[in-house]
Amino acid sequence: MDKIAWVLLPLVVVVGVLAVLAWRGRLPPRHTLNVWFSLLLMLYLLGTAGLGIFWVANQHLPVFDWHYLFGYATVLLLCVHLAFNLRIVVQHFRRRRREPGVPRAVVAGVVPGVLPGRRPAISALGLLGAGAALGGAFWLGLRHGRTELRIEAGSATGSASRHDTALALIEQFHEFSAHSRLGVFRRAPGTDWGDPPAPFKTYPGRPRVALPAAWRREADATASDGQALATLLWMVAGVSEQRGPIAFRTSPSSGALFSTELYLHAMSLDGIAPGLWHYDARGHGLESLPGAAPTIAQTITQTIAPPPGARAAIIATAVFRRSGHKYRDRSYRYVLADLGHALENLRVVAQALGLAVRFEAAFDDAPWSHALALDAAEEGVLMLAWLLPGDAQATALTEAPREAHPRWTLPLPQDGAPLGVTDAVHRATSLRSAPDDAQSKPTSVSAAVSPMASRHSVLLPQAPMAPFDVLATLATRRSQRRYRRDAMSLPALAALLAAMVAPVPVLSGAVRIHLVAHAVTGLAAGAWRYESATQRLHAHGEPIADRDVPALRRRSRAAGLDQDTIGDAAVVVVLAIDRAAFAADPAGPARGYRHAFLEVGRVGERLYLAAPTLGLGVCAVGAFYDDEAAALVGVDPAKEWVLHFASVGPV
């Protein structure tokens, strides 16, 4: 909204002045109005051309930016200008013979810089000024285009230096992909993302297994493997609603772009032949991938052994360009958070169906990428999950990690990758099996949560969630962007927070929960941090007085890229990660960054699942100004990074 206000400000001022003059009976003559709107037209034309040249020099045309807004205003002014000069145009074409020279009155009306009885000096100066402005825009665009993050492969050889290199790249990437109000002018993306790829991936001509219709009842011990698998896959990535050109899925996705793809390595499923399969979300079926099943199994198990009783592996990938054509170099953040939401759905649906899921924290994605015939730079393998019998237990962080492979190393970034920093950060968060002498040994850093110190704290009431039908909730889940202005109750907030932390973390213990309370009965407005161990909220600073709540809403909306869903919410949940905690990940700090983002998505999805039971709506938001978000909840960026917003309110 702030962009629209600034772009339209000159038009609003002129229209306002004309309205006042008309009200006072002193409206200028037609010729004067013609000159005014000619000047406005020149202003907007220069703005449009300057911004266009700026972005062209930068080799980057944004999806929605000032360039387009100026363009719309220019079209409007062209219509007004043509209306004023239509008679002159008609008269010009009606003349049988064109007289030598053009009447000065006509020139004065069309080109405001040339006045009757004067030389066209003003027009020449105007042309020189316009040329200087456009040249300056071109120079600034070229300079801006050289500010993208440069990735160098380097020559790190030891495990410690590789971890240092990976952590340094993660820190670079996170800072580079951070939004700020001046960021669009300070740096440019370094990747040409091209046109958006197809929203669905298919394998035409391959053998196919049609899956039964999605099963929306609770667990049934008599259900076939095919029926349970159909429910599981549909509840994680299936199409739940077609609205215009957008096929909405059961798991939320930033911008409804749905970069996640699911593959299945069937091992012992009744009715599903062993081997690799792709889940066709649009057609709700499995497509067989080429390759001999024994060879695939042998290749994969060279780097990782399936847990006892594993019946299948689910491999989750991300097609980076689906998000990249909109979110550019921030895309890796979005695909990880989106996948985290899907992984939590996988866990809760498997549990509802009497199955269990174990997420594999440390695995080599190269054999899986090779077996699936993927271009790892375009579609990256992000998570491996084992499908187990219901009596198996998922590995938690508090348990000893299972030794999937005794040695790991980190692949270094490569120069010249098509997706630039996205490819580099994905490589940095990946692992490769390696000989014993290349073992990765990240520095051990304490991941313990420090007790909060605050002048104001609130003990939350005991408010357990009422039982609800997980499958029915997922089948009808939707992001809610509009809320009533009613206040939430404190017990409802307590129930939501308890639900978000109820299962133990299985990928990362680095997630920290903050919130901005706009309208919660029994809780002062302001920024709070949630301490799950004591079930308390600790205030950041002094509580906000009721008269200052509108200003707090404006600050929240501004930090959330001026999105109304943030400012209108009763509560804004802000998820952050502790930098020391993710750096202490046993698989290394870079892999810890991936795990922390996935865990943030899982925590956010539990918010989605719990809210409808309480009559609340949720909308996850990954776009925000990082610096303003940190200041909003009192986070020190040297210690914590804000990763995710979620607006919550009555619907």
C-alpha cells in the first residue's frame, strides 16, 4: 500500500487542487489544464522510463513493482491528455493542405516547455534533464546489478574448514536474502529465473497405478496398504480444491506455488511393486520410474540402512524454479518452510492411520537424486522419511541418533550454477558419505535455552486441546487472511502454544516462539516470548496501553510487508531460530540451518491444525522485513534469526 500511495501522490495532489478550485468557482481554463496534465504526463513518463531502464540494466524485471504502478498511472494520464487534445488531432487530419510551421498555441498545448514568443530553450533543457535522468538510471541499474552475492568454491579441505565455509555461506545467504525497505536499491538478485515451470510434474508413458479416493476416516486396521498410502500422500500433497488456475493442496505453500514433489521407494507394500515411484498429485496416482528395483535398493543402502521394519521411504524434493520465479534468491527459505508444513502432515496422518514415520536427519541425497534421475541444481532432495509399522517410535532429539553412516563430508558450492546462491546454499546444507579421514566434526555448541529475564511475565492457564479429527481438518484446511476484530481469549492462546510444542522436536531444537498480542483478553498488548518449559509468556519491554494498540498494529503490518492479514490479526506468531542451537547440530551448522527451517514449518503446521477447533484462522507469512521483524519482537539478530510469521484471529 505504501508503494501505491507514493506513486499516486502527484495525481492525488493535482486532483485535490482542482477539486478545491472548482468548489471555489475558480477552475482554470482548458488550456491551463492541458499544460498541467502535460507536465504530469512528462513526470510519469520519465518515472516509467527511468525505472524500466534501471531494471533492464539490472537484468531483472520484478513481478510487481513501482515500474508497473507508474505504467498504469501513465496510461491514465495519456487518456486525459488525449481527451484534451482530441480536437487538435481531429483538426490536424481534416486539413487538406498542411501549412508550413505549426501554430504556437498548438505547440504550447502539446509541449509545455515551448511557450509562445520564446525560443525552445526550456524544451532543450528539459530534454537534457530527461537524458541525464535516464542515463543515471541506466548507470545505477548496472551498478545495482553487480551487487549480487558471489559464490566461490574455495579450496577448503579439512572437515573443520568445510564446516566453517558452509556456516559462512549460510550467514551470507541469510543476510543476502533478508528483506529491507532499501534492499531493492542496494542489491540485486544474481539469477535469471525465467518463466515459471509447470505446477505439476508427470512422467508420460510410464506404468501407472491409480490410487483409491482419499480416505478421510480415522485409522482402520483392515485398510489395505494402497488405501492407507493413498490417504497419506493425498493428505500431504494432494489437490484439495481447484480455484481458477490455482490447484490448492492440503499443505500450505507460500504464494500457492507448491514446490514440493513426493517420491516413494516401495519396499514391502501390498499391491505396490518394489521400486521407485512418483506421486502424481493432479491425477492422484503413482508413476513408475525407470530402473531395476534390486539395483536401486543396493545403490541406496550403500550409504544408509533402512530402520528395522521399514516398509517404504518417502523422498521429498523441491522444484526451486516454482518458487524462484516469484521469490528469487529468498526461495530456499520458502521451499524449506513449505516442506516443513508437509512433513508435519505426514507425521500426524501416519499416526492417525496407525503407522509411524521416522525422519532421517543425516543422509546422502546424491544416491537418491541419481536414482530419481533429477537435476540436483534444479530439483533438490531435501528430506527422507521412513514409513514404519505403528508400533515403531519416531526418533527424537533427546534420543541417541541412529548411525546411518559413520562418516560425512560437505559438498562445496560450485561456480557458475544456473540458480546461483540457491544452488550454493542447497549444496552447503547437503551431506555426502565420505571415507573415515574426511569425517565432519562440527564444533560442539550448547543448544540449551537460557531462562528468560523479564520484568513482566504471565503464567498461562492450563487449556488442553479438545480431540479433533485430524484427517477432516487437513482435508478442509485453508489459510485465512481476514479476521473479525474480536479479541482472542487467553486460554485459546495457551492451547495453541501448547499444541505447537506438544510433540518433541525431531529435526532441530533451535526453534523459539515469540508473539505480538494485538487483542487477547487477559493479556496486555505487546511483544512476548513463549517459554514452554514453564508455560509462561515473558514481555519484551513494557506492556502497550490500549490507546497505543493501533500504532502497534501499524508496526506489525509494516514489518510484514504491509500485509493487512498481519495488522488485522489478534495475534502474530513469530518463529525464530537460535543461532547457537542450529550451529550445534550433529550434522554440522549448515545442515542445522536446513533442519531448523523444516522444524519451523512443522511447528507452524501444528498451529494450522489446532486453530480451527478454537474457531480461529491462520495464515503463514514468509515475507517480512527481517530487521523490522526482529525489532518488533525484541530479537537480537546476533543471537536469533526470525524465519516465519503467522497471523491468527477469530473468523
